Amino acid sequence: MDNRQNRLEALLWSGFGLLVLGYALIPVLWILSLSLKWPADLNDRRLIPARISFDNYRAVFEDAQFPAALWNSFGIALLATGLSILLAMFAAYAIVRLRFAGKKLVLAGVLAISMFPPVSIIGPLFNLWRGIGLYDTWAGLIIPYMTFTLPLAIWTLSAFFREIPWDLDKAARVDGATPFQAFFHVIAPLAAPGVFTAAILVFIFAWNDFLFATSLTSTNDARTVPAAIAFFTGSSQFEQPTGSIAAASVVVTVPIIVIVLLFQRRIVAGLTAGAVKG
Amino acid sequence: MKARGNAERRLAWLLCAPAVTAMLLVTAYPILYAFWLSLFRYDLRFPQHRQFVGLDNYVSVLSSEIWWKSVVNTLIITAGSVAVELVLGMLLALLMFRATLGRRTIRTVILIPYGMITVVSALAWKFAFDPTTGFVNALLNLDNAWLTERWSAFFVIIFTEIWKTTPFMALLLLAGLTLIPRDLISAARVDGASAWQRFVHVTLPLMKPTIMVALLFRTLDAFRIFDTVYVQTRGAGNTETVSLVGYNVLIARLNLGLGSAVSVLIFIGVLIIALLFLKGFGTPLTRQQGE
């Protein structure tokens, strides 16, 4: 009796697992399938390709546009992540460890920025960036990415910093360490996992952005992958770029899948730390 | 003691200064600048005609059909996606909470939609629903041109949004579920409450703060929707959203004055939504976040 119930339960949970697996993976398998189809089979409306070809991948990497966009995306997202995390670390440390007037103000500001609609400032930024030469440059995208990820980074880091034992910090101060030393030698190593988690979330945000990327860039100099894919054209005007778009999509989805597989636990902890526990 | 307090305050401000400066420079300053620009007739294609016009741009926007249509469209997409996400997310969260098998695998794959680039997921579903390329029509034995008709296009857009963001919702709600003391649930069970009663009378009230936070952020996100609509329809067939209108006027038509008025109005819209939600919270959100 008990055994049978257990077996039934296991069956139900496996069914649920498969359902979720299908939910998450179908679009991924679908673009993978599109990217591997022969051009002639593109319109066969089949989920699984009948014949496999890697021509689409060769095409996107031989084109000048996509490799440049990939390089821009990695560079811009990594630099924005680094800067955002650095600034957020300082702020989160102050918010968690120090008492000061205006803390509420800082927190309210952080909250406000997290709700801020990016579309409201693309016009002014477009105009300003053209004026000071930041239009279509890496810095022109790094600056808004850094800013818009600061709330996420500050929240996540504050939530993690709060878990660090106070006494170690105090002990270091008693032993004669300055607040700065206490930060770099005692807190920083303990905070590393939280910092890493925040960095992953910030990277995903910057890697994903489309609005700033289309508004503030125009050429291969700074155009990132989402913008490049959206504006893909075939190698000739008669050719449907669907296959190339699919191949490019697969290439940029692979890093995300790798990150998710490697750091699942951290991402979940980070996503929920800021919003629920904090 | 006083000196130490002073030093502490100075250090705190020193540490916060870079982040605060960056945030002010990239959001507060541009939004003020947007407001300033919105008071001018200012088209970048004819910069010499720049002229102070007061609130004329707002009058033009608020009396234009395009703007109000886009507001309605945005609200349709927001309401449609957030409502389904909440129900589906809650269901998923409850199941993940109970799951005895494959917990890790489920939590891992569920992050793929969250991490996937929005443009890519929008394209994947666009191709899937495409009448010549896609598998959806073949699967359902239909012959629909999904993205050319208004309501079916909304369906695809909302479907894509739901697919992409339900996992985030589910994970937030799951975190809220784990915070509920187990004793309360088992006490209710001892008292003879059914599973549904336990959910409605114990779980839901205790999860209200989590649900509100999740709803607020998803509503604001949905209201700002741009990527999916841009990729799937570009606003064709009366599916344009407010962000798309703002983008088109500003970046495609280079009309900075009119576009800035749209920007400011979107900002006000977000402000209204946020204030409505904050009123709905029992305690101020800042305090929850801060302490």
C-alpha cells in the first residue's frame, strides 16, 4: 500500500518535472532546430529538422556584424558589471554596517531607480551622448547599464552583507584595523559569494538589454548582440535571415545556459534575497 | 564618541557617494532635462526651428489618438501577462515547494527563460507562430497569421511575456513560501482545515508582502514593455505600447520635444502605478528593504 502510493507520487513528480522541462526548453530546442535546418527545409514547419547543416553558424561568424556584436556584448556587460558591483559594494557596506543620517534617503533613491522607466531617458541621453561624443561607444552603454543595475546590486549585496557576523568586523577594529582595512581584509573575503551572485545578476541584465543598445548605438563599434540580432538582414536581400538569426540566437543563449547550470543555487538565492528577505 | 559618530557618518557618505552620484547623473538629471526639452518645439532634423512652446507638446500628445491607443494596449498587455503570471507562478511555486523529486533540476531549467535574452525569446516565439516557418499552426492544425491581427498578436506577445517571466515570479513566491512557519500550516491541518482552506486562510495572508513586491515589480516591468513588441510586431496592427511610441518619436523620428513629452508622461504613469502599490503595502517598502 505504502509502496504503491510512493510509486504513484514519484510518477506524479516526474510528470511535473517533465512538464517544466518542456516548458523551459521548447523555445530553446526550437531555435536550435531552426538554426540547423537547410535553407530549403526552413518552411517545413517541423519541430525537428529532417537534415542537419551548420551553414548558418558559418554564415553568422563570417559576417562582420555578429562577431563584432559578440565582442561588444561581452566587453560592455563585463565592464558594466565590474563597475556596478564596485560601487554597490561600497554603498551596501555603508547601508548595512554604518549609522548615518540620510540612509533612508539613499534607500528610497535606490528603490526609485529600480522602478525608473528607461524609455524616459533615452531621448535626453541620445542628445547628451551625441553632444559629448559618447554616442555609439562602449562607455555610452556602460554608463546606463551600470546605473540601472545599481539598485539590484545594492539590494542583493545588502542582503548578503547582513548575514556576515558583525563581531569579526568589530574584532578587526579592536585589533587596530581602520574601517577601510576591516572592509578589505575581513568583510571582503566573507562577502565574496554574495558579490559573485550579484555580479551574475547584473551581467544577465546588461547582456539582455535592447532599448539602450538600439537607441544609443548605430554601428559595429558598440552595437551589442540583442540589437544586432534584431536588425539582422540576410547576406542578400532575397534571402530570409531566419536561419542566421536562429544560429546567432543559439550562440548567445549558450553562455546563459552554462551560467544557469553552474550557478543555479546562487542565482535563485540572489533573485530572492533582495525582494523577500531584505 | 561624537567624533567617532562623525567619522562614521563621513565614511558612510564617502562610500555611498559614487553610487548615489551615478544614479542621480544618469536618471534624475536626464529626466529633468527631458522635462526641459518637452517644453520646446525641437526636431533634430530641423534644429534651427527650436522654439519654446510651453505645454503645447503635452497637449499634442494627450489629444492624439496614437497615445491613448498605446496606453490601452500597454494596459491590456500588463494586465493580461501579470494576472496569468501570478496564478501560474503561484502554482509552480507550490509544486516546487512540495516537490520531492528533481527539485534541483526543476529550479535549474526554470532559470533558462529568465536568463534568455528577451529579444531572442521574442524571436523564437515569433518564428514558432509564423505561418510559413512555425510549428504552432502545424501542431494545432490551424492557418492563422498570428502576428498580423490585433488580438492574436496580443496573445503571442502576452504568451511570450508569460513564458519569459513566470519563473521569476515563481521563484519570488517560492522564497515567500519557505518563510511561512510550518507550525501554522500543521496547526490548521489539525484543526481540520482542507488544503484549499489552508491555502486561502493561512498561506495567502502570510504571503501578502511577497505577493505585493512581486506584483509591483512585474507590473512596472510589463508597463515598460518594449523588446518583445518591437521584435514581434513593431507596433503594427494597433499593438503599439507607450514605450514603443516614445522610442519611435525620439529615436526614429528624432522629434526630441514631442518625444520628451511622451517620456515624461510614461515616467508619470510609472509613478502612479508605484504610488498605488505602495499605498497597498502595510508598511513602507523602504523600511522593509532597509532594516
